[in-house]
Amino acid sequence: MAISLAHLGPPGTYTEAAALAYAAQFAPIPTEAQLFPYSSIVQTLQAVANQEADLAVVPVENSIQGSVAVTLDTLWVLNNLHIQKALVLPIQHVLISLSESLADIKTVYSHPQALGQCQRWLEEYLPHAQRLAAASTTDALSSLQSDRTAAAISSQRAAELYNLPIIAQNLNDYPDNCTRFWVLGREASQHGSYVSMAFATPANVPGALVNPLQVLAQCNINMSRIESRPTKRLLGEYIFFVDIEGDLRDRPIQNALDEFTRHTALFKVFGNYDVFVIGH
């Protein structure tokens, strides 16, 4: 049975690499998995919500630059998507250009996340080059054929796909750069070792945040991640995204989340899933 995977495109992005890794390891028939590139993360998630694709593969967190805000914000708004799995993919950036040397480069294109992950390298080797954001690391390649003073931060696979030369490697500011991707579908996963959820507090008053979090501590549940995102309604009003360790089938987790919801105004569970490291 063929499975369709939506991902951020065009072909050659790291998200496509994560989608290919998912197809190779988890698709019922890997050779029949169909990949559909979309021009934004929002469109990628909406494709599954609108039943245009079976699953969406989207980045959620990078070890250098932190969370991908648009993924979190969109998932909060959509009501029918569930995390099936998490994939951790090592990221190795290269500089692609038709320029003769680094000294000739005046502009560097890439996705904002990639530019941020290579900030120190850019400051050292291309301090005077202008940095311009692109929709993806592959979109960044579109300007290279017409401008030999331009370069793009992308992947080795993208350079091979588009037959473009690599003029510098190992651009990551930190060698263990990796990105966590979520695989999302319309059906909820039945079990896993992590639970991702989000909530809004009843009011901006003392104890509004600590009260629900204290429930986790009292139930001896480890919280592996927490961060806030603005609700976009009022200044100072936030949604809190939390990851905890546990399986929703376990009674202690169920009891803790039942109590947790009593201290929140809005509460969503995005999924119960396992994490798989790709390439190790």
C-alpha cells in the first residue's frame, strides 16, 4: 500500500532527507512511498489536515537554533493532526557556489535556520557578505546560476541533485548539529515514550504556570522540554509547549494529565510517540 509524505521542498531539503529516511525504515512498502514537496511548513501540515497526503514531515527543533516556531504555532491551530514519530537527523551544511573563491562572494542565501546555525563560520570567512533568507535550503540555490557572486548554504545531497559545486564544507558552528522532525498524521499513535502537549493558563496570576507543572513533579514525571509562544492575541499572553517522558497507556500518566488539565484554560495533546535517530 503506497503512502504519501508531504514535506518542505523543493527536493534536496533536509526535511526531504528526513522523509526519505522515514520511508526507508517505516513505510509498509518503502519503494511505493510517494513524496510531495510543499513550499512552506504551513502548507505541508495543511496538506495532511486537508487529506491531500497521508503524513507530514516537519522540523520542530534544532540543537543550535532551537524550536521551529511556525511548526508549533500551526500545530496549535490545527485540530486533527497527531505526532506519529520523531526523527533526529544529523545536519551537515556546505557552501554551494559557482564563484571562483570565497573572496568573490557578496551574497549568501539560505533558510533562516541554516544561516543561524552557521553564524560564526559566516562571521569568520564571509564577514562582508550579505545574508538573505530563502524559503528552504534548496530554494536558496535558485539564484546561483545567474549570479557568480552568490552562494547558498545547503546540503551535499542538494549540490549533487542540482549539479552545483561545493566550495566549503563543515559550516556548522557546532559539530553535533542535528534537527528533530515530527511525522504527523490524522490518526493518533497508540503508545510511545514521549508525550508532546500544549496549554494556556487560566490567567496571568501568581502560580498560573507553576500549578500545572507541579502536578508533573508530584507524579514523578520528567519534563524534557518546555517553551512559550505568544497567543498572538494580547501582549504577554502565552501558550506553553511541553514534552514529557511516558506512555499514555500507563495509569500514572493518565491520572497526572487528568489533574494537569484542571489547572489549564486550554489543553492539547499532540501525540505519544517514540524518537528515532537517523544515520547512527
